[in-house]
Amino acid sequence: DDLIQVKYSDLLEYFNASLAPDFKSDFERISANLVDQGSYQIAKGENVFALVQDLVSRDIWFYDTKTLTITPNSESLRWAHKRLI
């Protein structure tokens, strides 16, 4: 639970301080999918790659380039997304 709280705090800080306003709705939508389904597959024509690149570089999300699928980088991050949403 302590690890999840730390990850949640990191996500909350990122969401409030670092996430560009234009990306907030995409972040919330993708995060909801990560919580409900464990992954999110980017649809053809969907332009979220700048957001994905940012979160992958912060070790929050993992992005599979073959399947265009996003997953949380760990199970504790999945729970942190759940707390955030």
C-alpha cells in the first residue's frame, strides 16, 4: 500500500504540475482503460503519441510498438491510476 501511495503521489503531481492541459482528457481516458482493462490500444488515426512518449520516458507507461498497446509499467502503477481516477 505504501508503494501504491508513492506512485499515486507521483501521478497526481505529474497530472497537476507537468501534464499539458491539452493532454488531460486523453490521459484520463487512457488511464480509465488501463484500470478497467489493464491496457489501451491506440486507434488508427488517434494522435496521442506525444503523451505516450512523455509517460514512457517517465517510466509510467509501457508502449508496445508492434501492437500499439499501452500498459502501466507495473501493477502498483495500475493501482495508482485507479486511485487517481
